[in-house]
Amino acid sequence: MCTPPVDTSLLEAAETVAREAADITLRWFESGDLGLDHKEDGSPVTTADRAAEDHIRARLHALFPDDGILGEERPPITGTSGRRWIVDPIDGTESFVRGVPLYSSLLAMVDEHGPAIGIVLVPALGKGAVAGRGRGCRWEGASLRVNDVGDLTGACLSTTSFDRPWWPEDALLAVSGRDGLRVRAWGDGYGYLLVAMGRIEAMTDPDLHEWDIAPMLTMIPEAGGRITRWDGSTQLSSGPWLASNGRVHDELLELLGT
């Protein structure tokens, strides 16, 4: 059965809400009053994280009251429509609190057919991607496409960080030791956006939450690339993920599965 394209009205509404929330984060960016706190797992959270997510939740609930919502900073809402919105108001809070402009704002939607909308905005750089199932991946009217590099020699693989024990040692040694593969750390949502823009060949992280990866499951395929877990599966869930231009994907999966 053919999976239908997402309704354009849903995509347009999602883009509007996502841009509003991204603008909210800029009110605090490079501010001396971030309201910085730390969650139980030690990760930072700011007033901007909560304000942006609260805005998205309120707007989505007003527009689509029967939809479910999953977000990083607030409890989930169970819906009845079959649609679920997934929110990460600031992906890369470590960057945000240090005034590094590479943090991103993420919004996704999944429905009964699977991933349907993926929006990745980088507010401080004025860059981003808006992708809808069957509608392509674009930014400011221009289509975004992965590149066509097919050889790992000279290719670039990025990741959010090389922290241990977050990275399995065997996998880290395999990718860092692969001759000719350039490994960098342009992290969080920005790294996945770079893949969709064709700037780099691949982005991977060994342990992500659903809200970290959900938008990429629409953005990367709509830009012509491929995204899977390290075992090759594609079901949305927490764990290790790899996004690529598609041409180098299988070879990278072999390295990561070492």
C-alpha cells in the first residue's frame, strides 16, 4: 500500500509553530539570565527550554486538540487522533548555555503511516529544514538534498560527542581508525541538518531519545538520504542512529557494528 503524502495544511501549521518556538529561544540566547538548572540525569535545562516547549504544546493543543504530544521537558499527552507530535525545544542545550550558535529546535509528527513531518531549525544561524512525507525537504523555498559521495575515503562522519561510556569503544575505534574517513563533532540536530544539506556524508549518535531523532526520520529520506538504527532497523525508538547520504550507509553500519 502506498503511503500518502502528509497534508500540506498540517505541514504549514507545524512550520509556523516551530518557527515561533525557535524565535522564543533567541530571547534567552547569549543572555546572562538563563534560569539554568540540571535534571536528574545531570543534563542542563533552561527557562528557554521550558518556555519554547510550553509554547509548542499550547499551540498544537489549540490547533489539534485530539493529537498526542511527547516532549523532552513535560509529561506526555495521550491523544485519540492517531497523530503524535514530538518536541525537543532546544536540542543541544550544552551549546545553548555556552552561547554556541549550533543548538537546534526540533519538531516532528508521526501518524498511522509512520514519520510524517520533520522540522529542524537552527535559530541563531537562520538555517533549517522543513520536511513532509512525500513533500520533500526544503528551506526558504530551496530544496535540500544529500550529496552523492560514495566512498568513505574523504567522507565526513559527525557525531555529537565522543564521550565514554556513551560511545562503545569498539565502534569508536572502528570509525576513528578507518583510513581516509574524517570524523568531526558538529553535534545534535545541526549535524543531521548538515547531512540533509549535503555538507557532510553522515551523522551518528550511539544513544538518542525519541525527541532527538524523530524529525530526522522524515527530513533525511525526503532529502534523498537514509536513516536507520545501527542494526539497520527504522522503527522510531531510543537508541543508536545513523543518518547518511545513503551511498556510504552500509559500510558505516559495518564499522559501527564491529
